[in-house]
Amino acid sequence: MSDTALTLYVVDDDEALRRSLLLLLFSQGMAVRGFESGEAFLQAIDARQVGCVILDLRMGGMSGLAVLEQLRLRHSPLVVLFLSGHGTIPMALEAVGQGAFDWVVKPDTQQLLEKLPVALVEAQARADALALWHDLTPREREVARQVGLGQSNKEIARKLVPACSPRSVETHRASLFAKLGLANDNELGRWLTRHTWLG
Amino acid sequence: MSIEDRCRSRIRAIRLLRLRRNTQKRSGLCRTMPDCAIVDPVVMSAHSLVAVKSLSLSLSLLRRLSWQRWLRWSLLALVTGVVIALVGQWAEQRELHIRIQALQQAAQSTVLGLGGIAAKHGYLPYAATRHPDVQALLRHPADTLLRDRVNRYLADFQTRTDSAALFVMSVDGLTLAASNWNSAGSFVGQSYRQRPYFMQALQGRHSYFYGVGLTTGTPGFFISEPVRSGDEVIGVMVIKVSLDTLEHSWANSADPVVLQDSRGIVFLSSEPEWRYRSRAPLSADDLAWLAKNWQYGERTGYDLLPWRVLRTTGSPAYELHAVVKGQLRSFLALESVLPELGWTLVVTSDLKGVTQARREALVLAALLAAVLLLAGLYWQLHERRYSEQRQAKLELERRVQERTHDLEQAQAFRKAMEDALLVGMRARDPQGRISYVNRAFCDMVGYRDDELLGCAPPYPYWHPDELDKYRRDREGSMLAEAQPYGFESRIRHRDGHDVITRVYTAPLIDALGQNQGWMSSVVDITAQKQAEDRQHDQELQLQRSARLASVGEMASTLAHELNQPLMALSNFALAARNIASQAQMEVLVSALDDMVEQSQRASEIVQRVRGFINPRRGSYEACDVHAVIAHSLVLLKSELERQAVTVTQRLAEHMPSVRGNRVLLEQVLINLLQNALQAMQDLPAAERVIDIETMLLGRTVQIRVGDAGPGVPEGLLAQVFTPFFSTKPEGLGLGLNICRTLVEAHGGHLTVVNRLGGGAVFTFTLALSV
């Protein structure tokens, strides 16, 4: 597993704040792209990319929550870090419930600088998981999903399209466990739960 | 007035009308259709129906029954005639019977009289014979002395016995001595040997004889007695009695009386013409005997009596028609035989009385029959009228029943309809007592109809907070006489929840045009009202935030806006430190410039907020304080109404305008009023009062807003205007602070004091414009 080039995005409708963040992160040696609105961001990027996005919750146009919803729908592996004012903390909590990684209360720049590396580690983990996932055959991915749901080989064999024998399911299962470096069904379940964005 | 009542009164009216109609009918006023005002078409049609029916019925009856009727009538007339005749007959018979009895009595008395005469004089001759001189004379007829003595004796005897004459004869018929010996017509010397009474006496028998005297020529009654000497008849003693007195007494009676002898010859009669006339033609022997005996003098023939006799079998009497004193008269006659004398007495009685009695009986019977007939006719007429009336009555009863049935149907239909209504219906009498409610109304207030009926104000469902309003509304409704009108009313359901209704009230006018109360329809507008309130609140909310963000929102916006430049500053500062360590001077300078710029930005935000609260002098204008107050109250109207707060205003007259921003002044007032509302939330509705007062003090205007709440705790009076001080859990503690800032920005002061009676009074001053 090697470090993939992780992209960092900043989405904020306040030009000065956006520029200051870009300058700050840039000065720390990170590649950062800024967007002035959620719409522009969603249009410009590839949702299947691995990376981290700093989202302002309160924006004119699409709100931060709406952008998060769109990303989730597209099974994006992007790690989302919200910027929230004092008044919008309940919103931030709701956002975390919906799959955001964490939030930072404005104007605490220090907190941001502390949480960003953790978010980047998560982004890296997601990049690795995605790579492993892509190594699987479509058949194996399907079997993996079914196993994750706790189905037996026999049931999986019946449900697959086109159907196959439980024995071949067993083969797929062994193969995917090997590829993902997992030992048993439980580990696979946990892995899938952690990476729900895989879809 | 309920529908039952109306029903009943209607039926009553119909009955009354029927009664009146009957009386009119009786009095003959209602033969044709009435000219009076008929209000009930049912009754009228019933009447006309009955009239037409009875008319056609009688016509057809007349046609069908005419011959039967005639038959019946003629039969009746016949029977009546027969009955009358019978009655006449009976009366006649009865009268006849009475007459006959009277006749018999009269005859009996006459016979007795005659018998009396015979008896009285019968023994006289015998007594006279017993005188020794009489015996002696008969033995010695030539003895003149003796004869003289006997003559005197007989004369004396005659005088004493009131007889006509007394004489004695020898056996050869020669009269030896007589009472009238010294008169001209003396019997002495005369011979009466051919007379029957002499011959019979000679044979030794006591004898009677009536006849005309041979010597005197006057009729008389001769009684003869043999004079015996031992067994030998030596002579005959005779007494003659006159019956003139009897005959004279008869002549005085009204009806004729006749005495006839055994041959039918009348010798005594009340009618002189009938004397010596015969009832029947006499035989030759009889005529010869009469002539020989010289009974009735020298006459040789006897005329028949001019009588017409009608005999009826079974009756002792007969009818007799004869001419009396030139008049043809009818009599009832009765004959009685005197056997010893051989005579027959005929007494009569005038038949005029009998015919009279019959006529009277006939007249009476006819009258009675006429009366009976009239009574019958009257009864029949009465019966017919009665049956007609009964027919009409029955018809009316049926009509009334039908009508009642219809009304019941209508009533049931109306009941179903009223129960199906969603609108509440309530009727009240003029005293305000509830006389009717429908189901929807009961559901609306939660009381049963029997609990509501008869209730007088205050009604159980009246809302305790609105009693005054009900009274006003009620008075309004009473005054509003004939005009239907509507008003909004809050009532309390039995289970305690409030129901907001709209009430439309209209007067109930009866048939006489009198107001009998009010009918109200009550519509539950709670849901509508709540929706309206919500909408109104939302509008107000929007209006308020559009005019001026609430304090909390303002603070939030302020925080957000300030956060942006602050965070940017922080970012730039950190970035600058990073860059400085990397010695990238150009970027550093740029970052530092950005920091200055962001600081400036933050400063501007703060400036803007200040400027918002403390606007430039140019935005001040002349404001009408009273208009500001009025508008603030309008904005809070629904809030005030919901909490049932009474607002009293004492406004100074001729208030000049002040200098200020109208929107901001309104905000101050709204804030103060809202504080007052919140302070009185726990009070009963009746005690929730806000008073607003304005006063002109020199060049300033003082505005006071007082509430009836608990007031501000004494220890906190100094702190209420401090920022972020609040007694309310959700309050930000900026309201009064902002108010004070705003008032001070207008050059005035805002202060608070507690009133003695309770409650807080906020007072602020404003400078007059100019």
C-alpha cells in the first residue's frame, strides 16, 4: 500500500475565508482546491476520488448538508470535515450522523489543524480499501456484500445472478478473503460497515 | 315555540273554525260558501266537499225515491184519515152511549112518575067503596037523601084527592052519584055501561083506562073498582084523574116526550100536533073498537106520526127525524113500556150534541194528526241535518287526522334534518330562556338538550372570561329586533376546552307578527379560527423579522458574520507564520495585507450593527406617537386577544409629533408590550390589563406602559436594562437593553418603577420634533 496523492478541497462561499484556508493549507504543503459553492464543487470533482473536503455548513445556495447528501448518494469515499458556527452546532452533529467525518467550530483554526491530519489518515484508509475492493471481481464483490449481510453460501448461491453452486460461492468467498486480507466473516462485516460508502 | 305546539294550535284552530261553521250552519248562514275570511284551505275544501256531496246525494235520492216517497206519503195520509174517522166514530159512540144512559134515566123517572100517579090514585076508588052510604045507595038507588049524601061525600073525596072526578055507577051502568053532581056537566044520571073500565070492573077487576070523557069531552085517566057486597058486585066506583099537569111539564122540556097506548096512538105529547096520531096504520078491528069505546071521542081516523125512524141493531135507541115547530130536527129516541097500563113512553134527546161531539172529536183528531205530522217532519228534518252535520264532522275529523299525520311526518322529517345539521340551532324566548336546541348544538357545548332547555342566562356553556361580552351581545341581539345579525363568540365546552363560534341570530315572529324570541344558528369556527390565528402569527412573524430581526437572530447573524473575518484572520496569521518560516516574502506580505483587510471587515460589521441601532440623523422624521401606539397594538392584536388582555389608553389631546424613526419606536413599544404580556401570563383573564398613557411635559413626550403583573423584584430593578440579563429561561437578555439603547438614540430615557397596586410601569421620553 503506497500513499496515494490525496486531494484536499475547501468549499466556502466567503472568499476571504476560503482564500485564507487555501493559503494556510498550502503553506503547510498540502494540495488544496477551493470552491465558492457546493454546486460548483459537485460539478467539478469526481466523486469516486479519494480525498478530504472542508465544507462550510452555512452557505448561500446549497447548504453543507445538501452537499454531503449528494456525496453519499454517489458513494463517494471523500472524507468530509465541516466548518460550523456556534449557532449551527446541532446541524453539525446531524451531519456527522449522516456520514460526515467531523466538524470544526469557527473561528478555531488550531482545531482545524489538529483534526485535518486525522481526516487525511481516514482518507488514506479509504483509498486503500477502495483499491482492495477494485481488485475483487464483480462476482466476488457481490458475494462479499451478501456475506456481509450474514447470508449462508447456499442462500448466496441462489440469490446470485446468474445463479451458481454453493461450492463456487465458497470459492469466491475464499478468494475475496485472501484479496482483502481478512480472516473470517466477522472481520469482513466490520470492514464493510466501516466503508459503507463502497456501496 | 316548538313544532308540536304549532301543530296543536293548528288543530285547535281547525276545531274552533269547525265549531263556528257548525253554529253558522245551524243559524242558516252557511248554506253557501262563507263570505267570512277563511284562513284554512283544508277546512274550506272540507266544507265545500260536504256541501257538494250532500247536494248531489239529495238530488239523486229525490229522483230515485220520488215514487216510493209518494207511496209512503199517501199511505200515511190514508192511515191518518182512517184513524181520524175512527176517533170520530168512537167519540160519537161514546156520546151516544152517554145520551142513551141519560135517556134511560129520563124514561125511568117518567115511568116512575106515571106509576106514581097510578099508585096514588089506584086505591082511591076502593077506599070510596068502603063507605056504608055508597053500599046503601047501590042497594037503594031511589033513596034521594042517601044519594044526596053520597054526592056530597064524593065531592068532598074528589076535592081532597085532587082528582078530576069521582062517581059511582050501578051494575047497569047508570051513574047514581058523582062528585060533580051539582055542576052543569054532572055525570049523575048518565050511563057509561059501554066503557071498558065499567065492564072490567063489573067483572070484578081493578081497571085503568085513558080516554076522552063522554060527558065532559076532556081526556082523563079512569081508574075503576068494583063495589062488592060479599062476593057480589053491586056497583062500580070510578075516579077520573087529569094528566094535564104532566103534559104541561113535558111541554117545557127541550126534547119531545111522547106517551102512546098499546095500539100506537099517541095520547100524551109535549108536541100538541102529534097528539092522537098513530105510529103505524091501525087495523079495522082497532078502529072499530076505538069508535065503539069512544076512547078518543068522536074521531074516526088517526093520522100517522110525521116521523122518520132509523133503527140500529144492537141498540135500544133509534134515530128519529121529525119536524118540530117548523124545524127538521134529529133526535135519539128511547122507548119504555109500562106493562100494567099497556103504554109505551118515548123519550128523545137532540142528536145535534152527538154530531157536535163527533165533529169536535174529528177536529181534535185532525189537529193532533197535523201536530204529529209536523213533529214528524221536524224530526226528519232535524235528523237529516244532524246526519249532515255528523257527516261533515266525520269528514273534518278525517281531514284533521290526515293533517296531523302529515304534520307528524313533516315533524319527523324536520327532526331528522335538524339532527343531520352540522350547524347548531338554538331558540330562546323573549326572556332569554332556551326553548329549543338541536343535536349539533348539544355536541358543540357538551350538554344534553334536557339540561339546556329552560335555562336562563348565564348559560352553563358561557366562557367565564367573556361574561360581559355575552351580556353585550345579548343586549345587542335584543335591540336588533327584526334584523338578523351575526357575531363571534367564545364558549366553553363541558369538558373545559374552548369553542369559538359564529352566532347568527334572527327574531322568531309568530303568525300575529309578535316577536316570540330568537333563533340562533351557531357555527363552530374553532378550527378555522385557529388556522387564521396561525396564519396571522406567521404573517406577523414574517413582518417582524422583515422589519427588524429579533434580538436572538440579530445576535446570531452578528456572530456568524464576525466569525468569518475572525477565522480568516486566524488562518492568515497561521499561514503567515508558516510562510515566514519558509521566507517567502511576497506571499507573506500578501497574507499580512489580507489580515489587515479582515480586521477592517470585522470592524465594519460592528459599525454596521451600531449604525443599525443608532441610525443617521437623516432617517429621523416627525412621528405621530399615537399612530405609533395604534400600529403597535395592531401588530400585537391577535396576541392580545388570545390572552384576553384588556388595553386601556389614556392619551393626551393635541399631541405634537416627535422626532424619531417610526419603525424603531414601534419596536420599543412592541418590546414593552410583549414584556407586559409575559408578566401577566399567570393571571386570570379578567385581571389582565395593560394601560398606555401619553403626556406632554414641556418639550418632551412621556409614554407609559403599565401592566398588572407581579412587577420587577426590587433587587433586580437596577439590572433589567443590563445586556444579557434575563429572568426568562429562553430570553437572551437583550430586549430591554436594546430598547434603552434605541430610546437613548432618540435622545430620551427609559425607566421602570413598580406600582403600589402591583405591576411594573415602563416610562420613556421622546423629544418633540422641531
